[in-house]
Amino acid sequence: MMRAWRGREYEKALNPATQRLGLKLWAALATRPALYRLATRIGRAGLTLIARGRGRIARLPFGDGWTKHRDMPAPEGATFMQRWQAGERPHRGETR
């Protein structure tokens, strides 16, 4: 039911323009794996720069409302896709 309501809201442009633009951008990236990997590499590099070796991000551009009351952990180690391609896969029922 919620999905149907969100669909109607999107079709009638009742949600903010920034949200509609964000969904269109996400759809463009999600349907192009190479572009998605490039965007995530760029985003990860940007977050690493913002963290400046502290291991946390105290202020996030365009995310002040979220980081006002909490810190965001900085990216560390390899990405999920890098670990998957290297064969680092958990066994059924195992968590890492």
C-alpha cells in the first residue's frame, strides 16, 4: 500500500522537486553499473577527504541535520564490491 501511495505521489509531483531529481539520478546510476561504481568511488574518496584521517565525519555537506547530533564513520578498508571480487564471501549464517 505504501509503495502505491508513493507511486501516486511521484506521478502527481506532490513530493519536493529535489526528491524527484534525486530519484531520477539514482535510477540513472542504478541502471548503469559502471557509472554506479565510478560514482561510489568518487563519493568514497570525497568522504575520506572530509574525514581527514580522524575516522569520523563530524559535519557532512548537505547533511547538517543528520550530523548535527551524531558523527558518521569514515569509509575504511575495501568496498563491498572489491571484497566480493576478491572472494571474501561470508558462509551461510556467518556474519563479519
